[in-house]
Amino acid sequence: MTKSILIFVLMLLTSCNAIKLLTSDETEVDQDFYDGVCSSGSCNNTGGIYLNLTYPIQRRTHYVDDETGIRSIGVTYDSTALLECSNDAGVTYSICTGNSSYTWAIADYNIEHRIRVSNNGDEFVASFTPSQMYSGLTFVSCTVNITANETFASYNTRTFVDGDVVCFDDNVSIYRSGTHAGVTFANNNVTLIARTNYSVDFTTLETGITIMNTESFSNINLVGIKISGSGASQTGLDIQGSSVDLEDVTVSLSGNPVNALKLATNGSVVNIRYSYIQSSDTSAGNALYANNSDVYAYESTFESGYQAAYFWKNSSGDYTINSQDSTFIGKKTDGANGSSPGVVATFSNEGTNAYNINFNNSKIWSDGGPAIVLRSGGGIVNVSLSSTALERQSATSYDGPAILVENMAGTNTISASTDSYVCNVGTGVSNEFTSVLSDLSALVTFDPTTMTAHTSNTDINTCP
């Protein structure tokens, strides 16, 4: 996906120029300057001299070092002008190698680049520094290349060593044949990476299997791969080690699986970026199941036919769940009105330390029961909603609170920014949130009216 950006950095003529800035929500903002002669986006008094750059959008932090897509800038300019490029901040220029694109070298990631068009003595210059536009990029070199389909058994005979980067050709499938177990890891510090837009799938139809298991290994990076299955009681990815990163990953299970993504070890730190985690189970499955783990989700979607996320804490220590620009979709279809589970559910039975759950610029979308269920046996759960929406769809019968509190003990807090809100997509009997919170007792500290959209706990509006 790309965005067109017109950037004026150095103007050596007194004419109009157009600037497009990319905002944090990936929309475009146009800002035009005129001198009384030019029209928006063009400068007729200079023969139409202009420069348009098209930048790729970063969807991951890891790329294979032979990928050029993230490093290629589309260029459109006045065809009568001279196009020149500089990779040393304008100290020297040379004719650009392509008329419609400019590809910066990995070695020049931290260097300012300039692209210049000139015509009849006038110049228009655009400047960019890749490390400022795309923070945290890492370019990896493949140490292992898998070029063809192979079974889980064959894959598991590979003895990856510490630091291996495992790359795959396009349309490679790693699949189960016979009675072999799922895919495991043989060492720490291993990266599995598919190049951008490549299709790499770890898949099986087998019932009751865990398709991929990190076991106790740590510092595992999964980039651009897919894990899929259609057998009953499957788990897609079981993370038992710490410091595991998922980027541009899809986990998609059907056939009544258990958990698409399971985190079940004390102290696990998992980063999930630009990923889609999905379970179609309608009876008891989770897209994300986390037990005593720290989870940081960025621009990802968690979707389940039952429960999008379940967070369980039963050991000492504070744990944190952070959701940034992410979406949770739950579609519970069974259970009486007001019953759990919710789209996001918690259970904590350790009362010394807290489970801190933070949603920022995120959406919790219920197509079934409550958006959030807080449940504990003496534990502490703190929930923060910042610029976050709890939305009720109308496909399944449910009248009840957006946030359901069950069996809480101790002091638990819910906080919300003024621009967070609870809403109903439609209105009518048996298909809407009827209140923000089910329990306004002393055990839960929360004032729904801190959200501008609500004058009371039962003031619920139609979604904007």
C-alpha cells in the first residue's frame, strides 16, 4: 500500500509549492501555497515544474536485504525538466538511474537523500531521510533458504542454530503428513521470514494438534508467515519462551479450534505488529489467550467466533496488555443475555499484583455479548480506555452492559479518556448495549461520564 506525498523542502524559486503530510492515522493532509499566479498543485508560470514522490507504507520492521519495495520511491515530475538524485544531502548530484523511481541503498539508511528537478534555471528539490521516515528498520540476510514444500517431519529435522534467518520462496507450504507432530524450534534467536507479498503457510487439517510451538526458546521472530488449520481442537501458535515478535503474521483457524495464539508462560513478552489472528470457533475458542504474559499489540486484528482475547493471571508480578491501533472482534452466539464471555475477558486470582490492560486508539467490536468482561477471584484488574470505542453490532441477541463485572474482589479501576465511547450500531430490542458498566459498586472505580459521549451510565448512543 502506498500514499502519495508531495514534499517541498528547498525552494529556489518564488512560485507555489504543494506539501502532503502523512498523519498518524494514515490519512493525507494537503497544504498548498500560492503566489497569486499558480493553481493548486501546479506552477504554470515556470512551465509546470513540479515533483511528486510516492512513498511505500511500512508494514513491518524486518525485511530481507534483497527486497527493494520498502526502499523504492515513486517519482513523477515535469517531463521537460532534468531529474537528478543525491545520496549525500545534496553535496553531489547525478542523473537518477530511473525516470519513475528512486531506490535508496541499505547503507544509506541514515543519510539524507535529495531529488531535484530543474528547468530553465528554476529548481525544485525534495529531501528525505529513510531512518526518519521508517524508524527501526532491520534488513536481514538469509542463512537458510527453503525453496519447496515440505512436511512438518522434514522441517523438524532442520537443526537451526542460534542467529539463523530462515527465508522461504514464494508459495511454499509446510504441511503435516501422517502422524507427525507440529513444527518446533531448535534454538534461540531464530527468525522465520517471508518476503513482502510472498505466501508461506504452515498448515494442517489434523485434529488436536499445535501447529507451531516455540517451546522454551526465546528471541524468536516470525515475519510475514501464515499459520492455518481446519481441524477441531487445534492451537495455531503456542508461545512458551520470552521475547517473541510477530510482524505481518496471519494465524487463521477453522473447525472449532482452541486458541489461534496461545501465550502460556510466566514473564513472556510478546510483540504483535500488523497481524491478523483469527479463530472461527463459536463454542469456546479464543483468537488470543494469554496467561501471565506481557502483550504489546500494534495495528493488529484479533477476531473470533467466540472470544477475541482472554487474559488470565494466577501468579505474582504485574503484567501488562497494551493495545495500540488494534481491533478486537467477538461473535459469541450462545449463553443467556448478560453472560460471559465477552469480546475481551479477564480472570485474575492473584491479589498482590495487577493485570494492567490498556487500549489506545483501538476498537472492541461485539457481535455477541459484552465488549469487556472483568472477572476475578481476589485479583486486581486495571483497565484503561484511551480514544477507544466499544461498539455493539446487532447480529446476535444481547441486551446488557458493554463492560460486565463478575465476582470482583479488592479495588479494581476502569479509566477512560473523554473521547472514548460506548455505542450501538443499530437500535432495537435484544441487540444493543443498555449501559456502560454492569457494576458501579465500590469494588470497581469508574465514572462513565468522564467520556463526553455519556451523561450517565445508561446513556448509550448510536455509533458515529
